[in-house]
Amino acid sequence: MVKYLDNNSGFNSWSAMQNQKKKESKSLGFFGWLILFLLAWWVMGLFFRPKNEQISTQQPVNIEASNAESKKIDSEKISLDVRGLRISNIELKEYHKSSDNPDSVSLLGGENNFVEIGLISADTQTPNINTAWNTNENNMVWKNNSKIVFERGISVKDYVIKISDTIKNNSKNEISVSPYVRMISGATNAKSAAVETGGVVYANSGLNYANWMKLNKKSYAYSTVRGALGFADQYWETIASVDANDQTISLKKNGDLYFADTNAAPVRVGAGDSATIDTYVFAGPRIGKVLDSASDNIPGISKTMDYGWFWFFAQPMLWMINWLFALVGNYGVAIILMTLILRLLMWPLTRKSYASTMAMQKMQPELQRIQKLYANDKARIQMEMMRVYQTHKTSPMSGCLPMLLQIPIFFALYKALLISVPMRTAHFLWISDLAAMDPYFILPIIMGATMWLQQFLQSPKTTETTGPMAATQRFMKW
């Protein structure tokens, strides 16, 4: 018995084979679950992405039209229509609707799409949507019957609109005034996939999304010290924030329109005193540096940039694509260069995968010999095959592991391209818009052909393959 159990015995060899087999089974199980998880995530994205259909159990609401005088405010990057308390038809001058339509992108455009910034009070009369203001350039003045003066100044910096409401209490009594914001919008891009779209709320230092499909079914309410609210689609967003404390924010759908509302705590204005309440509205592209700039006035807006799960890869990739574009002047060429750079960086993983594939091909004759020799003894087949793997210092999973490690990187690259605003209307060869699909399907066909060719060149040249190697080949072909 002692002799049987010594270091040179077959028992120790068999035990080592069993331990190796357990490790191999654990590895196969881990990567199998990883593949299933990624597949489930992809399938969930297909079935649960926002749809165009709108489901509502509420009756359509009639929105009162404003009779206030309309005026247009023009700035370097945007222009907007102001009608009393309401702002609408915000045009982004630097962006066109499509490669074939040179008109500027418009946010909160059309009927019943606007942001309303107002004041309410139980102590005195406040301006309403039909108030006749005295206007002077970008300033508006109105005085009620109690000699309380309301002054509104509107200024624009880049994509941020600042609304300053000053209340001058010329009465003999203290008053309380509460600011509010009401934003109404239609689902301008409800079918966007893989990007967070719909209602956006920043409350209690956290960002909350309620996509169009969720808003079709239920309403949401939040309480926070100071927050932000609005709507976002794939490339643009309209976010508002009141510089006031103790806010109640809600998101809901009524009829065919979506509502984002906030009400802040009352601001007390003593007799003979004045107070100023600032409200900021961002209307512009979802670009990291643009949102970072706006975050000085609108809390949490920089977090609305949707980089996805692999943001730590997507963020630098997006920066590199823009840097390459500045270098070569074409986004199509920039994407090609970006892909080549990624391939070079991942060459050690790719080389290891290729080396493992070649090693497995060389092992095929010996593995097939074992399968035929021990055709009626599966345990012996596994033991002998493990011994072959140990001799050649490789395994079926050694070729798959480097490929699996690359999956998050290319997912991040896809996300970076998907959220890149400048990719819209960018031209490359026969493609007039890199954000849209290839109209002639030339690139998908070329990609499929090259992938098939690559797999064909890497596949073993033997005609019969069974066991773990066959499973690996099936996975690679899939």
C-alpha cells in the first residue's frame, strides 16, 4: 500500500488529474456564467428598451395658452422664445437636424412644449402666464396692486439660461413667495436604445432616470434640499434647477405629454426689503465638457452623461476619438485609427489567444488518438487529455480567456460612438451620417466576411474534432 501511494505511483498521477479536472470545470463554469450574463444583458436591452408606443391611463390635460407678449433672445450658441413666464423653441445653432436638413436642432419646440418658471404666493398677487410685463431688452418688470414689484432678468451663457426674479416688497407687510418650475415635453426620441433617455431628476446627491416607458405607466416624486429636473434623449437634454432649498420634484405623464415639476420652500420678503431667486435652465448637447461647465449652476448635471457600465473605458475612448478627429479632421478616419490603437494595445492578449489556438491544433492528432484508444472509458479519456494539456502547458479555455477580457473594451467603444454628439451628420466615404446605419450595408458585409475569414484561418485543418476542443471551436464560430 505504501509503495502504491508513493510519489511515483499511478494514484498520485490520477489524483493530480482529478484536481486539474476540477479546476478546469470551475473555469468552464465561471466563463459559462459570464457568457450567459452578457447574453442576458443584451437580450434585456432588446426587449426592454423604450418603445414608441405611449400607454396612459390619464385623460389628456388642456394646457392654457399664454397671451403674454412674445420676444426672441439671441445668443452665440442658442436662441429662444420668451412668452411671459414660459421659454420655448430653444434652437441650438451649432447643430443641424440631419445631414440633409440644415435647420437647427430645436428643444421644447412645437405646441405645448415649454419650461415655465414662476412664483406663487398666498400673501399677494404674483405674475401669471398672461401677465403684461413692461419689457426692456432682456428685462421684464411688473407691479401688482400692492405696489410689490417683480423684475425678471434673462441672460444666456453658452447653453445655460439664467432667470433672475427679484421681488421688491414696497408694501407694509411681510410676504412669502415660492418659486416653481414646470417643464412639458413630448417624447422626442423614445426609441433610443442603450442610452438613458426620458425623465431625469437629481435629488439627494443621486441621479434618477425614469425612461419614457416607465413614465407611461407610473409617476415619480422626490424630496431634496436642492435638485435638478428635466428630460433627455440620446444627444440632447433640457434640465432646470431652482437655487432654493427644500424642493419637491415630480415626473409624470398626462395624455401625450410628459411633465417635470418642482416646487421650492417659500422665500420670505420683509416690508421694504427685496429678494432674488435664480433659476437655471440648460438646453444643449450631452457632451461631457459642456455638462461639466453647466454644473457650476445646475447640480448633478455632469452625471447625466451616460457612459454606461464600462464608463472607465468609454470616457477616455470618447476623449481619444475627439482628439484624433482634431488631428485628422474626419470622424471615419478617427474611428479607424482608434480601432488600430486598441488592437495594438490588446496585441498581447490576442497573441496569447492565437498561440493557444495553434497549440491546440498541434495537439489534435494526439487527442484524437486518445479518443479512439479509450473510446469506451470516458474517465480515462479525460485523464489522458488532461495529461496532454499539462505537457503542452495549455487548455481549451486559454484561447477563450483573452477574448473574453476584450469584450468590455469593445462594449465601451460601442458606447462611446453611440453617445458622441459630433458623430451626427459626420461624413465618411459614401456615408453621410456616421450616427446612422450604413445605407447600403457595405460595412456590415465586409465585417462579417473578414470575421468568417479570420475564424477559418484559425480553425484546425483536421476534419474530426471531439471533446473540449470541439466545444471551443463551436464557441468561436458562434
